[in-house]
Amino acid sequence: MASFQAQIQDLQGQVEAARLNMSQADLAFQQAQEGLGHLASQVKHQSQHQLIAQDEVSQLSQTIANAEAHYEQAQEDLVAAQAAIARLSQDLQQLNLSEEDRQQQLQVLDASLSHYRTQEAVKQVEVRQLRHDLATAKSQLEERQNFLMQYENLADQNTADLAELERQSADLLEQLADLESTAQQQQAELTALREARRVLNETYRAHEQEDRQLQGQLQQLYKDEARAQAQIEKNESLIDSHLDYLSQEYQLTYEAAKTEASQLEDASQVSHQVKEIKRQIDNLGPINLAAIDDYAALDERYTHLREQETDLLTAMGQLQETMDEMDAEVIKRFSEAFHQINQQFQKIFKKLFAGGEAALQLTDPSDLLTTGIDIIAQPPGKRKQHLALLSGGERAFTAIALLFAILETRPVPFCVLDEVEAALDDANVFRYGQYLQNFTENTQFIVITHRKGTMEHADVLYGVTMEQSGVSKLASVRLSEANYD
């Protein structure tokens, strides 16, 4: 199995190497094709330049021929003019004319000579220009011919390179065909090996399944052997236990018991009798030699507990009577206090609010020990409603009225009020401070407040000042003496 896998891995490596070679060959072939295209474009470009150079050479050759023809014509005209001047000079010398005629002829000849000299100078300039153009044209012709020769050499070199690239491309195509053939062969071999591997895997899985089944059977045999061994050990332990029981209960060995044993007529009946006798023995319990002394101690403890129980029941009865008396007294006092406070509350509410009605109501009049109390108030100009439905100031003033009603019913020597009038307006604050004066004979008040109306009705004012930053100082004013003064 391992050798087949190694062969498969080797073939896979060869296939990958062949694919890599094919990829490299394709890349080289593409590069060769690109090089051929580039050379072809260069050859085409060079051919175009060669045609252009040949046309320019032809044009320069024609220009040189024309210049040479003009130069020859100018030379001929110059020679003809010189010949005409010489001929006219000879004719002038041969003619025997008068001085005036000679002068006229001479002037005409001078004019003709000047004209011919001018034409000669022009022709000489044209000849020099033509010679210069001819030299330039020849120089350009030589440059074009050199350029053409270079292009022809380059074209030959490119043609040779193109032939070499075509040969290399053909070689690469042959190598590519060989690689494709090799790859197909290796692919076929790989397919065959994969098929062989699949068959081997199926065979291996079948053998593995058989091996698992055999392992399962072997494990079951091991389990059966372990259970049998455990059963043997259990039976041996049971035999030892029975032998110990026979020795302890009946003081017999196995051989002696076997000798004394007899055949039972009805084993179930005998077993039932044995169980019944054992049950009766178990019911008797263990033998206690100190049972009489224990009974005496338990009887004494029982008598003591009964006496304690009697005392507790008597005390519970007395406590219940006391609680009933206290409940009756609490109900009586609560009822009296409630009615008194309710009456005072109704009066004080009318005084503080300058009208209106208010009352205290029991939520459960039948059970005064657990009942709750509702405050029903009707300020002037409003309907009667529960305390929770009033405004903040009205609730605060109603609570103050209830507090004053409690103080009227049960005066106390000392009372602290901490900004109870904070939610009241100035008019109600003044009423609140004025009404406090009614309790000053029996109750001393310490009132914490920031309201001026309350301070106006105080006897003594105490305050904290800070004349310097961070230094507090207590200040007091006795208003009763100030008013007296």
C-alpha cells in the first residue's frame, strides 16, 4: 500500500513537473511570437524607410542631373557670350567707320558687353549655387545610401533573427507536443493508479470492517470472561459467608452440617417458620439488664415535663388574659384619643384655613388594632377629597393642622419643627407662626426655618454667620426683649 502511494506521489510530481514545463514552453512560445511580431513590424518599418530613402535618392539624383544640365547650359551661354563679344570686337576693329559711328558702336558694344557680363555674373552665381546644391545633394545622397545600406544590413540581421526565432518556435512546438504526449501518458497512468488505489482502499476498508467486527467479538469475549470471573468470585465470597454464618450461628463446620442435615418434607413451610421465629426475636430487642432503673429515670423525667407543661399552659392563659386586657385598654385609649384628635383637627383646620372642613376616618372601624386612618380635607372653595389629591401646600398645611391637633390633645414639653412650613405661601406662614403662640405656655418649640413670617413670631432667633471666609460665628437675638424695648 505504501509503495503504491509512493508511486502515485512520484507520478503526481512528474505530472506537476510536466505541467510546469508546458507552462514554461507556452510562455517561451508566446514570447517568441511577440518577438516575431516585433521583428516583422521592424522589417515592415525598415522597408518603408528603404522605399522612402530610395525615392529621396531618386529625387536627389534628378535634382543633380538638372543642376548639371543648368550648369552646362550656363557654361555654353557664357562661352557664346564671350565668342559674341570677341566677334563684335573684331568686327569693330575691321570696320572703318567714323569716330562717331565707332563711338556709337562702341557704346552699343559696351552696353552689350555689360549686359553679357551681368548675365555672366548671374550665371556664375547660379553655377556656384548649383555647385553648392550639387555638393549638398551628393552629401545627402551618400547619407541616404549609407542609411539604406545600414537598413539593408539590419533587415538581413532581422531576417536571420526571424529565421532563428521561427526555428526555435518550431523546436518549442515539437517540445510542447512531446510534453503534451507525455502528460497524456502520465495522466493515463495516474488514472490507472487512482483506480488501483480506489480498489485497494475498498479492500482496506473491507478488511478494516472485518477487523472491527473481530475486535468487537474479542471485546465481548473479554467481557464474558470478566463476568464469569466476577460470578466465580461472588460465588466463592457467598460460600465463605455461608460457612461463616454456619460457624457463628450453629457452631458447625460444613462437614458436620452435612452429616446432621436431613431431608425436609416442606421447605417453604420450614422457611416461613424460621422467619416468624426470627421476627419475634427481633421484636424482643436486645436484653437490657438496666431496664428497671431506666424506667424509673424516664418516669421521673415524664413527671417533671408534665409539671412544666402545666406551668406553661397556665402562663400562656395568664399572658392571653393580659394581652386581652391590654388590647381592650389600647382600643379604649385609641378610641378616646382618636375622637379627641379628630375634634381638635376639625377646629384647628378651620382656624388655619379660615374655613373649610376636615376629618379623620378609620379604614376598618370594626378592628381598631389594625385599622388605618384616612385624612379627608376640604379647603375653602374646594370639594372634600383625600389628602393625596390636594396640592403640595395644602397637604403640608393639613399635616400642620393635624400636628397641632395632636399637641392640643396630648401636650408635650418640647417639640422640634424642621421647615414644616417650607411649602406654604406667606399668608399661611404668618398663620402658622401666629398659631404657634397658642402652645408657648405648655410646650417649648425649636423651629428650623428660613421663612420670615415664622421668624417674626419667635422669641429668640439663633443663626450662623460667616463674617470672614471659613470662620463661622453663632449669633442670637432675643425678640421678646427687643419688642419690649
